Amino acid sequence: MTWSRRNKALVASTLPLAALAMALAANASASASSQGASAFPAHYAAPYLELSSNTAGDMAADMKATGLKNYTLAFLIPKSGCTPQWENGGSSLGAFTSQVNSLKSAGGNVIISFGGAEGGELAQTCTSVTSLTAAYASVVSTYGITRLDFDIEGSTLGNTAANTRRNQALAALQAQNPSVEVDYTLAVDPSGLESDTLNLLKDAKSKGVNVSVVNIMTMDFGNGHNALNDAQSAAKGTASQLASLYGISTSAAYGRMGLTPIAGKNDDNENFTQANATTLESFAATNGVQELAFWEVDGYDKGTGYAYSKIFNKITSGTSTPPTSTPPTTAPPTTAPPTTAPPTTAPPAGGKSYEAEAATLAGGTTVTSCAHCSGGQKISYLGSGGTATFTGVSEPAAGNYTLTIYFMSVGQARTAVVTVNGTAQTVSFPETPDYNTVVTKTVTVALKAGSGNTIQFSNPTGAPNLDRIVV
């Protein structure tokens, strides 16, 4: 499966990686603080923009015309060895930083994408894991971003040595910089991911890569196929596969998924219409899909008056309309959702707040962005061996205390095993209305005097997303 694009001459020069690293070292900290990007919301649209000298300057205008704040910039490919360049025009790493910074200053954010259908990916030419890690880190520091996408398809996907090397480097990068999030963009069939793409994800998991989004390219299914039906079928199949791979619920798997069709007609005559886009956006919103994207803003969507951008951006703004034909795949609520939101400033009087992202995490539990959470983050994918352990919980005297849990449980009610100093209890969490609402659950726990208390959350099947606890 490939995206329809022109052949390009890959020319231009760039700094050697070592020289670039030294040049960046002096100003990386200042750049990160002065050009900080907004956190990605729990659900968002980030369509692909094929970055070049002709399109980079249009990002601010694109955002103004659509209200869309997030873009996926394509593609960084190898120039030689461990040196990347932009595919369209061959611009060096460091090009377009002013445009990216302007977008971020206006409240936007970008994902930088490596690979694609034609140019290859850096792990194929950079054969040292250490150097490859440094190359990826240089992209993060150069553009002041924390989200990297890897579009691995065609012959690049078949290079298992490069796939292993990439995953080793990404695991090392995340160990050095835990704020870096990694997405994989992969081809898909109407039934789901094929074995080679699943093997790539299995290897990433085995190497310790924390994959935030598996973005499936819901396109190129073939002339005569129903693009919308195939996209929805592919999403359902992939959700089941991701649930099995990561030991999470199907609902949580949708929250780890991205969907990327083409904005219009593809090279195989498959046509993904604006009406299709509206239905797919509703399907994505209903099932809690994390990311919607499409190929591509400048070459495909601009000529429609940014119709696809405006449709997909509804998942970010929360203005999605319910689907007319595709029912939700999650179970109906078993209890009425809470209607009260938690305080957004101080915790309950006398209580101490402990952020979930600061807990010790194990298994498949990961930290994800959350615009409505107290620290801008939450923990997700808690279950099937995953745990979140809060240590150093301190109280002046032994006794019973109220534990207030700030959580989200979209799509269905869930449970979690809460173990306090070795004593476990199962806590039920009601379904919550959406990913914009954090609600609370209180339980009574016995704590000892001092800071030696430990509170652990776990569940063998699936648990709610956690924002923080207050004791």
C-alpha cells in the first residue's frame, strides 16, 4: 500500500550529525523553553503536510482557515548515513524551524514523520544504534517537539534489521527523554494489520518502545472497494489485534489508534468523499480513536476549501455529530455517568495530591497527554499486568483516610484493584461521558503514620485512565 505522490529529486547539503549535535547543545534548553508546544489533546486531528519551501509558510494560514492546530510534517528521509533531510526538495534538518515555532506560538503543534512510501527511513542507512538514537534526538531538539511518527511501508517494512535497529534506538531515546512519544503509521487491509506490520509492533514492544499511536492508512484498498466501509472494517480488526498485543480492552485499543484516509481520489481510483469523512469522524469520536489524519493538506485538501480539515477537526473540538449508520462497538453504559467535574485548582482541604504520571508504572501502562487533567497528563492502558504504584504517601498518624481518585472511564464502566500497603480491594468506576471530563471516586483506606505508605492500582482486564489521587 502506497500513498500517491510525485517522484522528487533529493538534493541539498546538510551539517554532519556530530557538528549539528554540538551546535544544538548550546541552545537546546533555551529553544525548548522559548518555543514550547501545546500538549496534544486526548483526541485530535493532525493531517499530513508534505513539507517544502513552498508549503512551510502556509501552516499559519492553514491553521487560521480551518481552526486546525496540529499537523504531521512529512517526510524526513536519509540523505546519507545518519543525516536526515526533508524529502520534498532535500532541505536540511533545521529548515523551517521559524515556521514551526510560529505555529507553536499560536497554540499549534506538529508531529514529525520519518519514512513514507518512497524515500526510506533513517534506520536503513544509520547502522549504529547509538548514532541513530542521537539522530532522532537531534530532530526532537531542533524543532522543539516531542512527537515522532514512523511511516514504515513497502520495502522499508521488509528490512527487519533496520526495524530492530529503529526500535532499539527509540527505546533508548525514550529512556533518555521520557517526554518523547512514538507513533507508527502502517498499511492495513480491510480485515486489519497484516503479519509483517504486527511483527514490527511486537518487536517494538519487546524492545521497550512505548508506542502512543498505531496509525493505520485506511486507503489504497483497490478500485471498486467502498472506501468508508473498508476503513471502518480495518479499524475494527486493528482494535482487536491491538487489544490482544498490548493486553488491553478493545475500547482502550481504539484510544491508541489513528486513522488516515486520503482526502479525495487515490491513484487506484478509490474515492474517499467528504461525506465519507464526516461518517468516519463520527465513527472515530464514538469509539474514542485518538488521532485522525489524512493525506494531504496542500495537494489534496486546500483545493476543497479545507473541507477535510474542518470535518476531522471536530474530533478535537468535541463538536462531533453522532453516526447515522455505524453503531458504537462499546457496551452500553451500565450506570448513569457522573455529572460533576472535579476541582481544577486546589485538592480537597487537607489532602495531598499525587499525580498519576509520577507513579511507578509497569506492564503496558503509559503516560499520555490530557488537556483536562491537572498536570496535563494521565496514565492509560492500565490492566493485563499493568500497574501504577504511588510510593511515599505520607500521613501524620495511622488511621482511616479518604482516597479520592480522579479518573476517566469512557465507553463503559470498569474496575481496578487498589492495593494499600498490601491490602487489596476492588473498586468500581462508572462510565464517564467523554475524554474532556475528569470525575472522582472516593474510597476509605487504612494508612500508617509516616511516608512509608504505598498505593497500587492494577487490573487483570482493564481499568480507567487515572489523572491523580488525593489523600
